[in-house]
Amino acid sequence: MGFLAYLLLGSLMGWAAAHYFPGFSPRNKGAKRPKRTKATYLWSMSLGILGTAFASFGGQAAGLFTAGQMLEWGSAIVGGFLFSLMYLLFKK
């Protein structure tokens, strides 16, 4: 997976984690909920990029997969989402 793929996939996973985090969904219009700031989205997107890179390089170093396999993409998606989600959980 190339550098551009890390940027795109990681930022998408970070945005998704920040947007769809439980309690902050746009569907909760009646409930009082805190607003997400741009800094929250930027931090979670940058941590998503780090998560995709760590998951990809870590899996290759452990010998779980080689570059370009579907398992690499899946682990990058999960890693990016988990890194961003951990930031949002510990920020509370």
C-alpha cells in the first residue's frame, strides 16, 4: 500500500470515527450533545493515518501478510479506526 493510500484511508477512518462515535451522531437531534470542533476531526484524522501505517507495517513485520494483500487493507482500516477511537475515548 502506498503513501497516498495511507493518507486517504487513514483520514477517512479518522473522520468516520469522529463522526459516528456513539452519542455524537447527527441523528440525535433531540438530545443535548457536545459539538465536534475542527481540531477534534483533524486530530482523529491524523491518528487514523498513523493507525493505518502502524497496522500495515506491523503486520508485514510480523509476517502476517505482504504488501498489497487484502488482509493489509483490512488491518489498515481497523487500525486507523481504533487509533482514532482511542483518542476520542480518552479525550472525554
